[in-house]
Amino acid sequence: MRASKYLFLTLKKTSNDSENIIYELMLRAGMIYKISSGIYSWLPTGLRVLHKIKNIIREEMNNIGAIELSLPIVQPIKLWEKSGRSEQYGFDLFRLFDRRKRSFILGPTHEEVISDLISNFITSYKQLPIILFQIQTKFRDETRPRFGVVRAREFLMKDAYSFHFDQESLKKTYNIMYNVYSRIFTRIGLKFYVVKADTGSMGGNCSHEFQVLSKNGEDNIVFSNKSNFAANLEFAESVKLSLKPNKPKEKMCLIDIKSTSDLINKFNFSIKKIIKTLIVHGSKKSSHSLIALLIRGDHDVNVLKLEKHPLISKPLKFATKKEIETILNIKPEFLGPINISVPIIADYSVALMSDFIIGSNIEGKYYIGVNWVRDIHLPSTYDLRNVSEGDPSPDGKGILQIKRGIEIAHIFQLGTKYSESMKIFVHDKKGINKFITMGCYGIGITRIIAAIIEQSYDEHGIIFPDIIAPFQVAILPVNMNLHFGIKKIVETLYIELKQSGIDVILDDRDERIGVMFADVELIGVPHIIIVGNNNLKINKVEYKFRPDKNKVLIDLNNIVNFLKEKILN
Amino acid sequence: MRASKYLFLTLKKTSNDSENIIYELMLRAGMIYKISSGIYSWLPTGLRVLHKIKNIIREEMNNIGAIELSLPIVQPIKLWEKSGRSEQYGFDLFRLFDRRKRSFILGPTHEEVISDLISNFITSYKQLPIILFQIQTKFRDETRPRFGVVRAREFLMKDAYSFHFDQESLKKTYNIMYNVYSRIFTRIGLKFYVVKADTGSMGGNCSHEFQVLSKNGEDNIVFSNKSNFAANLEFAESVKLSLKPNKPKEKMCLIDIKSTSDLINKFNFSIKKIIKTLIVHGSKKSSHSLIALLIRGDHDVNVLKLEKHPLISKPLKFATKKEIETILNIKPEFLGPINISVPIIADYSVALMSDFIIGSNIEGKYYIGVNWVRDIHLPSTYDLRNVSEGDPSPDGKGILQIKRGIEIAHIFQLGTKYSESMKIFVHDKKGINKFITMGCYGIGITRIIAAIIEQSYDEHGIIFPDIIAPFQVAILPVNMNLHFGIKKIVETLYIELKQSGIDVILDDRDERIGVMFADVELIGVPHIIIVGNNNLKINKVEYKFRPDKNKVLIDLNNIVNFLKEKILN
């Protein structure tokens, strides 16, 4: 590409609109342009990067024998009503009517559409397993679109769907997908973590997320400092330790207290000594309308874990202040496990506490120095909370750390969730029908770009890895129009590099070298060659590898081979 | 590709749903699958063809220095209100609201979005001219989606937009686009016609359509039998001949008539002798609320031409029966140009008539044997009608023929239509602002496929040209599992062809040769090699070129070179 024929659209400054560094870098590099909250045009430089990532993904998917198709963006809502997800997605779905008042949605994902398609074409176990994929624009009407393309409302995904006769076959393909995703992200140059995750609105019973650590991440990722254990905080189990609580040292007694904050601020008790009593609604299965939960003061409940407990309602519903006061006849801040008329579930960690502090169910009073067995019967225990930094790792190796991550991909073993709701069968050898088994696998393509940028930039702009850079090499001539020899040299260099299969841009604009340099640094070109008269006198050109601080001089005769070795190997 | 790893999804029969032969061929070939009226999934075979066409278009656009970007599907309606097209498109626009009740549309085209983008980045004449393009999914809520992908509601387009400092530069780029479109369609193997066209809802003042003749076409294309003249019927001018009417032979007299159909059926007058008098509303500029139009009995009025006349209202509105009876005090069927109280405009062809028949403005009576000048003053003339077969060509060479066509592309010189409504300026050398000049250029990618198929199929299925066939060569082994030698031979052949850069499918399924043959014929593979034991004994394979009726035997040693020469040259 010649810069005179290209459209950089780089910006020296961005408006106040930019919310964070990645977004600002993308705006300044002229990669994207916002048309509405969470909706972007992809400008030439952004699209070049996007195309390169798409091509790598397509190549890897083809290599594992996945077959590409393209499913529609506009989907009849009746398919979503069949699967039950129309309600579940709620306002996240963009909904529309056609001129005949038929109802449609813009696809945020395509499980329903592909299942419908498959049910019309696949009838026999002989046609299985298959993996289908597409690269398609998706839509999600986010409550709070932000960080540019990290959480957009119109975005590009690669989504794949696999179909199987049984769970065994699904597991095999799931592993293949796990591996091919790892290979894709490794090729793109991403440092990523595969973490165990919740299956959420997709359903199914096993799922992994591919996470990239990021300050702008919206997920909390839990790691062990001594093993490969990694999980989404939502999903990370806390360990039920076989330890017993310390022996009682204190005597239980009732103290007067005006407000619970006095426990810490005035009486100077450690928050780790306090047990919170929370009241939630019971499930339909439970014969109790309310359930009490006991959690250590510094811990947070984990909604997904609570919803899995058979006695607790799903979706989780906390009792209101009014409900607590009416039914349990006590203000919520003085709730405690002694003399309460509802079933109690305690978090694992609560069982290990000794000489602890609890509400007394008497207004203005708290118990201190309480101990299990001696003072109160230990209720049934369960994993109710998010793990905390410093907790032991569930695999028994090391302790846990928590970091923020961006989810760039998610894979699910859906099993028969969709085939049961949408009635999709295949027959076995004997002609007997059974529900088809399914997996689904998504990569957030536009989001990958944000993740890459966060992993690699400096004060001058983005630094892309060779494989997805908008251009791999930039040739910048100094005052080409004043020194005739330079033009000939850069033209030769340009053509030789192009013919070697290197993606090169020659800046043939009538611009100062500073302007040229700023543009190619902003857009993240990793290899920059400066061709100037002084260095040419000693048969050298200047070379700057963006991740390095300094420029080096390289023999003009050697520069093409030098770059070929750097880039093509 | 190995057929065992591929998903043909071909159908022996289609449901009653198929509306016409192209659509039926695409369904049977497993190219598309309908999810809702005018909305399709592209199945693996269809997508392969689509990708090949996209790549050819992208390559040619890059070659002329056009720069690719990607504009969003969801567009804020406020941009369309600015340009004034929100109302103009009416129900054709898919409209939606987001969760904050902001109003959006799904883009049927992107003039507004690209103009908005350009206004933020392009400010100087120095940055011009530029050509930008994208390949994007578009939406149009058609009243009557039909013929499969010919008139779909979700469809793929390549749209390009050029920006210029002046009309001169626009014309230059317009010619480049005209030529590159011709090259693209020629490469794809389409027989097409470039015709002059109306600018319609796009606006501007010069436009050409690329049309492919088709029984399923929705456009009427007018050709000269002796020159290159071609135009859309909507747009084809009729010639104002310098001839004079024949000398009067008859005397004018008033005859009694019960109904106008009696003129032809009972009195046996030729329809070409009758002048119809039609009443339309006058424009705001006109001081008359109604205008009379005179048209020869066998001619049809052309709405677009009428709307261009300064005295006639736009949009065109015919007077109702009630309006005519109230204001002109006569039943519509007895209207005529004598003694009428509104301005009269006659079609060119009417001026050449002699001894003609007109309504008399008296109930139950018609004038016959009427002649201009002698009996009635000739009103002002204008081109009011569609041309007819047999009319002289406007370029003076030959006479006109009319055929049906599918519009596969449309190019427009928009001029300053959008820059004026959306206030987009660039400054000249002196720093003075002027409106930017614009062109736009669209190719209906999904529609091209329908056009290609209509030009090339037989009773066994589609016959694709090499360049866009889902596979160029199919290798079909006969009973590969019974004859071990065959497997080795077809594997070698497969690898050699692949390495030559030929897109080849090896049917390694455990299927009868008839099934294999049916599949590759349905999907339009142009070159088919059958490898069977009997022919191998004499070192031959069977070769079938789909457009030919017969198979021929070719030396096994020569088959790769034979195919390379056929396909790669």
C-alpha cells in the first residue's frame, strides 16, 4: 500500500468522549468511529486488523474440519419463544416488527437458528458429528455499552456449533475446540487464561472461558499462585476444609449495641469475627418461604451458587426489610441464628469460626464470644460465597489471587438443552429417535482487538504483533522529493518486500518524517524503516522495532533479508 | 475438500414453497435455507460461491485504489431525518427502538452514514478524490419478497462511495467504476447490459444500471436492434420525431357511443387511432389544480417522466372520478381535449396522429376523424409515455425491443444532494468552503448468484463458471472400497489438483456413483472426473464438462495438465 492512496484517519487528540486507554488508542489510530453508543464503523486501519484475525480463525476452523455457513441476522422471535430464551434475554434483545407486524429480533447468538436448520437436514446418527461455524455480526442492546469495542451493541463474532449422537462425542469435539481456540489465541499473540465458567443463559453443564487479564475487564478471574487452577469468580468453588474450629476461649455474652457499624468502629471487633445473617426466599421445593444464610462478615454471597441450592429460590430473591420485620419480627441488623424460625444454611467458612459475633434477634443486642456446639448447634453447610484472595486453591495447591479479565471466547457443552426444548431428534442404528447433543463455541472477534491492544502499547500508540498488524513494515523516506536517489531506493525496497509476502506501506506522501512516524506508530506498525540521505551515504537505513526503545542502523543490502527473517519465520 | 467431511445438504425434491426455477435450483443445490419470507441462511455450498464472488469484487476494488471499511448495520434514524429519506423509504425501512427508546433503522444503504463519517474526517480539497467501499449485509422490508435471493429482505451488497471536489472529478471516477463493474461481471461470466436509469430515491443526475436479462426480472429493459442503446423502460426517452401528421382524409363528426370499449369492439376502430385524455393534479408551481394529458390509446404513461414536468404534481396523483365529475362536469370516459377548462399536455406521438378519435366532453358522444390545426389547436407536447417495442431508438439507429432484466448493480452521480442536506463542506485552495461532490455505486452480491444461475443450468442442476463454482473439479471414484487401486489413484489426483491451485472435491463417501454424480451436478461443479476400474485398465478416466452432453475418455497421465489448461488459463 502507498500512503498517498491510503486513508489513515488518525487523530492527534480525541474528544472527551474517550472513556479509557484502549478506546482512546483505537480512536487515535483511526481504527473505529462511533455512530451511536456501542455502535462503530470500522475504518480502513481497523478493518485490516479485523480481516487478518478473521482469516486466522477461518483457517484454523477449516483445519479441524469445521464447515462454514452464514446464518441470518434477523431472526423470527417464534424460534426464541420455542427455546424459552426470548424472556430470559429481556431488554438485551433488539426487537423489531416487519410491515406485516410479525415479530423479529436481531441475533445476539444463533443456537435457535442453527438448531432449526439442523432439524431439517440431520436425521441420522450417520451424519454426525459435525461442526458448523460462521463469522457474523451480532447485536445485544447492552444496558451500559463501554470501553469502545469491549462492550459494544453491534459486534463481530465467530460462532461454532457442534452436533453429536452422544455426550462422548461432544466431549471429544469440545476438547478439539478447546485446543484450536488455544492455538488461535497463541498465533494472534495473546496471553490468555482458560478458566472454568458458569453456563449462564446458554445452559448446559460444562463451560470454559478464555480470558485475557485487563484493567478494563468486567470479569473477576481467580488463580492459584502454585498451580494451573483458574476459574471465573462466579464459578470458583471454595474449599470445605476438614479443619475444626479453634477451641473456645471466650464466654458467650449479650452486649448492647446501637448499630451494627458500632461493632467494628466502636467495639473494634474484626470483621472476620462477625457472622452476617441474610434472609432469602425459599424455592418452590422448600416448604419454607424464607431461608437464613450465615456468611462471614468480610465475604460476599455468590448468586449463582445460591441459585443452585435446592431450598433457595431461583432467580435469587432477598427478603425485603418489611418482609423480615413482619414475618421474623426483628429489624434486619439484629438478625442472628439463635431462636430464628426459618431453616439456616451456613457457608463452609462459617463452620470454622470460633469466639464469633452474631445478631441476637433482640433489638439493640448482639452475642459475642459465641462458639459452635457449646452455644449453638452447627447448621448444614454449603458453598455460599465468592472465594477471596488468600483462600486455599480448590485443587489443594497454593492460595488464590483475583484479577480482572476480558472474556474473549466461551465454549459450552450444551448437551440436549436446545434439542429438548425445540424437539430435535436423530435416529440410532436401530431407527430409534433420541435428542441430538450439542455444543457451542464463540469468539468475540472485535473484542480480541481490544485485548491485544491492552497487552501491547506505549505512549506513541498501539504495537501490533506482526501477524495481525494493519501493515507489518512501514518505509518512511526523508525528504524524498529533495533527494532523487531516495525515491528509487524506497520503491525498490517496497516492491521487494511486497514480493516476499510482507504487508508493507510506503509513505510516499509529501509529509515531514515526524508526521509519517506519528501515523505508523499510532496504528501499530511493528517494523519501521527510515531511509534518509545521510545514512544512505554509508549504505545504511535506520530500523526501529516498535517494542524496542532505540533505532539501529542496518545495511541497505541486508534489510530485506533481515525483515524476512524477523517476520516470516 | 473431501465429501466425507463436507455437508452437501442437497435436496432431491423441494417443497411447494419454491416459487421459480432459480430459487428451486438453489434450494436443491443446498445453497440457501429459508428462515422467514425473504430471509435466508447461506449453507456451505452457497457460502463458497458467495465468498468467491466477494473476493473477486474486493480484488477489483483494491486494484482501482478504493479503500475498504465497514459501516454499521444499525443506524440512528436522526441521520435519515437529516437527509430527508426516512419518510421517502417509508415501510421499506426496518425500524427499531433501543432500551432507551432511541430510534434506529437497519441500513438498506449507507449514504447518510458515510456522509456523516466523511464530514468528520475530510475537510480539504487536498484529501480528495477518494473511493471507499464495504461488503455489508443490507435490509429492506420488501412488500413482496420473492424469487429467493432475487428480492430478499436481508441481502449482501458491495457498496462504494466516492467523494470529490468537483463534478469533473466525479465524472472521472464514475467512468472508472463503470469500467471496473464491467470487468467484475465479465470475470464472473455474466452476460450483462449497462442501461441508462432513473436516479430514484438515491437522487443525483446521472445513473446507470447493470442488468442481466431474466424471465424473473422485475425491470423492463429497452434495447435498439441496431446500436448499443439500452435503457431502463422507466428512463428510456421517446423520440420527438420531426415528421408531421398525415394530411386529413376524414371529416370530423360526433358519434353516439354507450361505452368506450364499444369504440374498439363494436365500431372496430384501431386503438392506435384513439387519444386517451387523463386528468392529473397540477404541481404547486402550476396555477391549475388539474391538468389534462393526451396519450395514444396503446401507450402507457411513464410516472417518472410526468413527475419531471413542472406543471404536474410530484408524487404523481391522478384525479379521482369524483373530482373529474365535480370540477369538469363530465364522466371520465367521455373526456376530451375540445372545450376543456384545464391546461393540456400532449405526448409527442399524439402530435403525429391524424383522423383520430377523442372524447367530446358530452356524455355518450365521441368525435371521430379529428385532425390537428384543422379541428383543434395542437397543445404543447412532452415525453409522457413509456417507449413501446417498435419505436425508433432515441439514438436514431434501429428500432426498440423490450426485455425483462434483473438489476445487479447501479451507479449514481449523486452530486451535492447529500452534502447540501447534511451540510458537508470541503475548502478549496483559498480556504473557501463548498459542498462536497459525491457518487455511489452498488452491487447486489447475493442477487448476482441468481443471475448467474439463470444464465446457466440444465435439467440436472446448476452449471457454474469455473471462477465462482463451489468446487471447480469433482473426482468421483466408482466402488473405491472394492478396488484398492482406485483409492490410491484418486488420492494422488486429488493432491496434485489441490497443489495446482484448483478447488477440488474428492467424493470419498461410501455412496453409489449415481448419488455422487447427482450431488456434484446439482451444486454446479463444472468439471467432473469419474475414476472406474474398467477405464483404468486402459489407463483412462472419464471426463465430463457440464455444459457438454457427453463424457470423454482422457489419459490418466494427462488429466491434471488437461484440467490445469482448462481452468487456470
